[in-house]
Amino acid sequence: MPIAAAPALLLLAIALWEVWAARHDASAAPDDAAWHAAAQAVRAGYQPGDLIVFAPDWADPIGRWQLGDLIPIAMAARMDAARYGRIWEVAIRGARAPETAGLTPVASEDHAGVTVRRFERAPAIVVADVLDRAATATGARPSVELAEVGFAPHRCLQISPAPGAPLRVGFPAFPLGRELVGYVGIADVFTRRDVRSPVRIEVELAGKVIASATAGVDDGWVRFAAATPPGPAELTFVATAAAANRKLCFAAEARQ
């Protein structure tokens, strides 16, 4: 074989492999019947308040097409999954959802490539939620929003600090448990595209910083947490931004 023909044969081999791979992937993808059967399995065991998640992330629209009526807005825009004791994971291609990391399923079944797993655990006990007390906030007054943060919906308190001018959001006599857990992120994909600087939040308990987090444009929903003494206390969130038009969103819960 002439050496000059080798590159052409290599390109032909690559093209044939890509055609085979594309057809193999298409045939390996679960069809509508498989998704419907998986959804029926979830519905058969579903209890009100159960969390339903899908894996990988890009399968979420398909899952919601089948089970969206069991996913209310409050659940879809949740702060995190800690308050849910039962979780249904509907997954394909061996994927796992972040919400079930470290958990062992109590039940698992396969429906022609769509795997349904059920997890059970003791849920977090929520003592108080800042979202429920937004009307009592002192200092800067955030708005309660259903916002896009990291390409996902989140119900949060939204505030826009001026550059170099921290905004303080206070909650007098906020009921605390043994831990305060929260998240912060930058809302609005368009402002994240145009302005690349991060935002920061600090949490003060009776004037002392107990937790902080910085969220960049590519970080999504960033967690922060701190141990707290149970009982009512003065809780303050200090929001800062280095650039104008930053939509800082945060949420937090006091947990037992």
C-alpha cells in the first residue's frame, strides 16, 4: 500500500467508527416506553413530600415530562435536599444524582435502561428559614425571588450591593438550632456573562462572623455552614460585591 494512501484510510476508519458509535449510542438510549415504565414505578410507591431527582443533569427535562406533576415549584427550587427523608432517583447510563451521594438505596429496579432507586434517611429538622422571615428583616430589605442561579432554579433572598458598599440584612431573635446551613450564588445568566467578578456573604451571630462564602460566576450555588447555640439570637448576613448590577441570592436554614 502506498504510504500516501495511509492518511485517507485512517480518516475512513475514523468516519466508520463514528457512524457505528452514533448508531450504538442511539440504540442504547432508553425509549419512551422505558421512561414511562420507570415513572409508573415511582408513582406506585410515591408518598407526598418525596423528592424526585434525575441523573445525569441533562436528563432532567425528560424526567419532568414523565413526573413533573409530582415536583412542585418549592421542591424544584429547594435550597438543598437535606429536609427530604425519601428520595427517588431516576437515572440512566449508570449516573448518580448529587442529592444521593453517599447514600445506599433501599430499593432499585431497572426498566430497559432507566434505573429507579429509592433512598430513605432521617431528614434534617428545620427550626427556622430566612425565607419565611424576609418581612421581618432589618437593614437592607431583600426581595424573595425564584431565581436562576448556576442554570438551576432556587428560591432565595435577592439583594444588589453597590461596589464596595456592603449591605447588611438582619434577623433579630432568629430561632437557631445546632447548625446554620446556607447557600449563595449570582442570579441571572446575562449579568454573569457581562460581569465576571464574584460576590461574597458573611454571616454574623451577635456581631461575630461564624461563616462566609464567595461565589464566582461559574460556581453556581455555594454552600456555607456553621455550628450554632440553640435559641433565639441576632443573625446578620453581610453581602458584598466588587461590581455593579450584581444580583446576589442567598438562602439559609437553622437546623437541629
